[in-house]
Amino acid sequence: MATRSRLAKVSLPTDAEPGAELVKWSCKEGYVYVPIPPAGATGHRADKWDVDKWLKALKVELVAQDDNMLVRLSDQETSELFAECPLPCDGTPLTTAVEPVVDSSRYFVLRVVDPETDKHAFIGLGFRERSDASGFTTGLDEYRKYVKRKQEAEAMRAEHDRQENGEGGAPRDYSLKENIVIPLKIGSMKRQEAEEAGRAAGSNTAASGSGAKAAAEAAAQGVAALKLAPPPPPASRVAPAAAATAPGGSAQAGGGGARGDTDEWGDFTGTSTL
């Protein structure tokens, strides 16, 4: 059964003791091929290795020591060292130490170095599972990013030291120069906001007053419309009706009223007699 690889982000702790080793990634099953054919014009090809005939199955680890990292190959049972492939930490491309083949993502060429004699040789390394090869590649890429960040930090520190020491041009002066006036508008924004709020409140008050006036006029017009028409003028005076006569021909009305009525009609009576 194929084993699963373990991957940890490459970042050295600040409290690590000098010379302490930290295993950042490990895989219990990797296959070593020795010897390998020389690289062609496009690079190494795994189809020329006869991948079914490996030399030995070993444990593969990415080990960090201080600011350096190496690929360590050791025995699966006894952990006896087989070979080590140190990775460059000076900005040199990692492909000078670990080069992937051009026809597969699971095979690599390692530049192993003998720490005692400083001699080197090229061997082939393969993984059965693609996930193991992906973890190995990711660990290498994390170390490459770490080295790049370290170099950028060192460059910034060196530039800062040069400016502090006056090297490479005059240091930057961030102090305020003389006769420089810096206007400060303290509270101006609040005053402006208060004035705008007052104008808005005045316009709202005027609008509400005009609205109240219009409502009062409309109410007055409505009340006027509900008023009743004035009563008609009094009718003209009507002459009193003729007094009723008694059976003997004498008027029954009492007082001078009967006499007055007889006098008013006396002329007509006399005329009709003629």
C-alpha cells in the first residue's frame, strides 16, 4: 500500500537552536535510479530509465537546518543515511539541485553531494503516487519563496543602513522645513454642517407655514360654501279683507275701522247711484 506524504509550510521558527533540524515534509516510499542516462537537448526523460527497475526504495525527507534545506534519502527501516541533496540558498535556481523530468510529474533528478569529499553525482528519484510527487514539489516551492523573501528583506535592510550612514546619496529628511504654513481647519466642517442643517430647517418651517396657510384658506372657503343663502325680502303689505256684514246689512266690525272703510268706498257708491 502506498503511503501518504506529509507537507508543512517551510518557515523556520525564531527560537530554533542553531544547527537544529526540522523535517518539513516526508514520504516513506521513494525510488532511486542509478545510474541514469545523460540529459538530452530538452532535459531528462523518465522513459529512458526503465522505471520498473529501481535501485532501492528509500524514505524521502525535506529537512530545514537554519536557513538551508536539503533532500535527505535514508533507509526505511534503520533511517541510515543514503544520500543528501542540498538546495541552494543564495538565489540560484532550485533546478540546479532538483530538476523535474520533461515527460512525467512523478520523477526528478537530484544532485547529491558527499559532505566529506564535496563530490556530487546525479541520481533519479521517483514516486509511486502522484500526491507524493505533488507534496515534494510544493515543499520545494515553499522553500524557494522563503529564500526570495529573505533576500528582499536583506536588500531593504542594506538600503536602510546605507541611507542612515549617508552612503549612496544624502539621507532622506522628513523634518518640517522653515516658513512652511500648514492650514488647519478645525471645526469648519462642523460649522458648515450646522449651517446647512439650519437652512434645511428654515426651508422646512417655511414650507410647513405656507402649507398651514393654504389649509386655513381652503377651510375658510369650505365654510363659506356651506353658508345658507340670506332670507328673501318681506312681501308688500296686503289690503285687509272686507269686513263681513251682518244680515241686516250693517257691518259687524267694531270701531272706526268700519267707518273708515265705508268712507273710502263712498264715492264709488255715489257714482253708481247716478
